[in-house]
Amino acid sequence: MDLSYSAEEQAFREEVREFLAKDLPKELSDKVKNRSDMGKEDFDRWHAILNARGWLAPNWPREFGGCEWNAVQRHIFEEECAYANAPRVVPFGLTMLGPVLQKFGSKEQQERFLPRILSGEDWWCQGYSEPGAGSDLASLKTKAERDGDHYIVNGQKTWTTLGQFANWIFCLVRTDPNVKQQEGISFLLIDMNTPGIEVRPIILLDGTHEVNEVWFTDVRVPVENLVGEENKGWTYAKYLLTHERTNIAGVGFSLAGLDAVKRMARSEMAGGRPLIENPQFAARLAQVECDLMAMATTNLRIISKAAVGQAPGVEASMLKIKGTDIRQEINDLARRAAGPYAMPFASEAVGDNDPLGVEGAAKSAPAYFNNRKLSIFGGSNEVQRGIIAKVKMQG
């Protein structure tokens, strides 16, 4: 693979930089830079700005309103957004559900839901994990029983990220309990305003409300909201997870995070020597930078395969493991570099002021603790290692 950028790609990078400099609101970038809490209005605002430019859905085909960018363009865009401290684009509709509907959804579902994802009229959340079915997703127990033109859904989902903002949820439900676990699951689209749905907040250790429990009690869902075929949902779920695992790698976030760590490590805390002069810390910093460079190349390879219609398989598992390990290592280095200025809880940070003089330093500890989840969601890293081993043995 030629890792040098062409003149056209360099020109595209400049176009992205100019767009971010002109159209990214400073108050949004400041919130990201200082790790301040982001509300629904913040996410919606950035979503609308990208949609107005036509840059909201880089991985969607043009026929569905996407950019249809190649792998290098997507990599450049992600990198520049991270460096500019742009808010993340909420992935559930755009990155997860969108590709599933484009490949497996009916024409009616595509025409109904895809434009509303782009416009922001619908905010989607993900109904996969359950109290007894996280990494072992095939053991899910939320059931959907056919009743004429509807399914009756009963059960519980948990760790539903930003579900408090959502008006739709895509769910894996059990429609046949009498067959092999993976063969009795269906993929349903459910209006969150349907009677019988209750969203209960899960407050995290740092006091923030990011995830939820979602309870279903005799919820009636039209049969037309079934994606693809009944009992084929496991196939669609695996397709979605390959996209989620690729995105979890977060190359752009890691690059920006690494730069922040370097700035912190070069600061002189309380008149002392910069941490960058500590050989042990400098060695860890160098190692994670080498790992990140290698992963960025692997990420480009995998996205290139996806761009030509090849859903990544075991490579997505490899990228998920390495990407989350790297992000967690960078979070740990940031926490250590901030030292006593890394507040243990977000509530203890005074405003957005950083005594260290580096943006985000005062919330390095909350970021570290929150991102311990990265190696668990989207399929835990232990499960991903099992997948890789299984493929290796079969090969």
C-alpha cells in the first residue's frame, strides 16, 4: 500500500480544514476540548451542520444521500475532525442502522427511515445488550410474539447509550425459542413512543447519565418494522457489528489524544521537570505512538475492503482489540501526565479551567474511567480473541 497522500488527497485535507475552521462552532469545539458534557442540542447542531454541507454520511452510497467517500477520504476527515475537537457524530443511525437498512431493508423502509436519519428527525439507539446477554448476545431473552399484523415485545435491554434522547430503537428480539439460539432472533425497529416502553437512567461512577435500561411490556410493533426475514436477525446483527467494531478503533480520537498527552507531558507542573524527561514514561509514549501508526495503516486496509462491498470479518475483531487497547493506554498516560490535576470525578473539576494549562487535563481521570468500557462493548476483547483463534484454527 502506498502510504503517501496524492495531490488530490492533500487538497481534500485542506478543504476539510477550511470547512472546520469556518463552520465548526467554537463553543462546541471548546466543549469537546475540555471534555464538558454534551447535550442533545449539541449533537443535533453538529449533525445539522454536516448534513447541510453533504458530509454527514461518508460511508453511505450517493443514492441514499451519502458522500460515498473512499477509505482515504474518510480517514482524512476523521483525523481532521479529531484534531479540530469536533463533536463525534452519534453512530447508531448513521454508522450502524443505515448500512443494515441499505443492504437488508425493504424499499419502503429505506425510503421511510434513511432520509430521517440524515435530517436528524429520528434519533436512534441500539437495543442489543441485556442483563444476561452482553458479549454472549445470542442468549438474549427479550421476546417478540406474532399477533396478527403486530409483534408483542416483552423484555429488557441495558447499557442503551443516549437512549434518553432517542425516539427509535433497533432491537434484537427472540421470535423462535425452539431452535438454535442464533437462528431464532429477529431485527425489529421500534418507536420509543409506543405504550409499554420505559427508559430508566443508569448513573455512572462520575455522576453522568450516558446509558440506560429500556423495559418493554406488551409493546405492539407493526410487522412492517421487521428488517429482512424473521429469525434471520443474527445475520444482520453480525453485519452491523463489523461496522461498529471498525469504528470503535477510533484512530482520529487516538491521534488527537496522543497530541494532548504530549502537551501535558511537556508541561512543568508546580515548577518541576516535564514528565516527558522520565525515561519510563517516554518509552510508553513512544510504544503507543508506534502501535497507533501501525493500527492506522490496518484501519485503512479494512475500510478499503468495506468500500468495495467486502464486509470485514476477523480483521474487524483485530482492529477492535488493538484500537481499544491503544485508546485506553493513551487515557492512562493522560491521567498520569496530569498527575494531581486529573480530577477523579467530573463534578470536582471547577468549571472548564485547567490548572495545568492544557485543555482536558482536569478531566483526564473521568475520561480514563469512562473509557474502560471500550474493551467491553461492541463485543468484549476476550470474545474477539476467541473469534480470531477460531478462524485461525479453521484456516
